[in-house]
Amino acid sequence: MGRMHIILDDITKIKADAIVNAANNTLLGGGGVDGAIHRAAGSELLEECRKLNGCETGRAKITKGYNLPAKYVIHTVGPVWHGGNDNEDQLLAACYRNSLELAIENGIKTIAFPSISTGVYRFPVRRAAKIALGEIFRFLNGNSSIDKVVMVCFDEKTMEAYVEALDEIEEKRR
């Protein structure tokens, strides 16, 4: 496992330099992880997000963490699933890559991700897990400045998909 960890938990409770928010294009809060992060961080997060003028799908922007245990929140906008023929895989991979690049630019050593786009955006969780972990491992293999990446799964089904994807990746590396 090394620098990559998969856990079942509430991302708003994670102590890390940064947590990643699966945001919508406005960055002004929403449902799921996005709403939970905004509620836990407090109104200052919304105020800072208003100044960011939204975010394109696949991109990432950073704010302070305010009332969260994490110092920063990296907001990334995952793709809505339209059947797989609308660049969804590439956009999802870009969310992880751009979030990690932003983490390095800001001296972040520990980062926690949710399963981006697998809730209301309906991205198939097993497919998303393979893309997410593949992108994270590619990034970690080429970069030593991040000490720890945690994939925070919100339910057993999601955790199972990420553990299976991790097992597949480790099997290929043998």
C-alpha cells in the first residue's frame, strides 16, 4: 500500500493537509460530499468560493479548510456520466491529476479524495475506482513530494470497488 490508503469514513472528519471536494461547476455547494464539506467548513468557505468564479469540469481550485480538520479544500468538478462516450474517463482522470498538481504547488503532503462523480453524477463506481487509482499511482510514481493519499469511501460498496481496483493494480505490478 505504501503512500496510498483506502478507508471507509466521512471525508469531513479526515485530518490531512487537504481534502478534495467533488464539487459542481459553481463551487457554491450542492448535495452529497459537496454539501457535507460546505456545511462542515462553515460559511467562510462559501464566501471564498464565490470569489473563484466557478470551475470547469476536470479542473481544480483550492481554498482554505476553515472549520474542517484539513487545512485546505481542493475543489474539483467531475464529469456527469453520459454512457462513456463523452470524454468522461479522461475528465475524471484529469480531476485526480489536477488536484494532485495543485496539492504540490501548495506544499501539501497529505491529501484525501472522495470517490469523484460516483454519486449523483452516476459514474460507474468500479470504472471510476480503476481510473482514480491508476491516475493516483501514475502521479505518485513520478513524484515523491506527497507523503500520503487517502481514498475516503462513503459506503461499503464504494470501498469494495476501490479495494478490488487496488488489488488489480498490485497484481499487474508483480
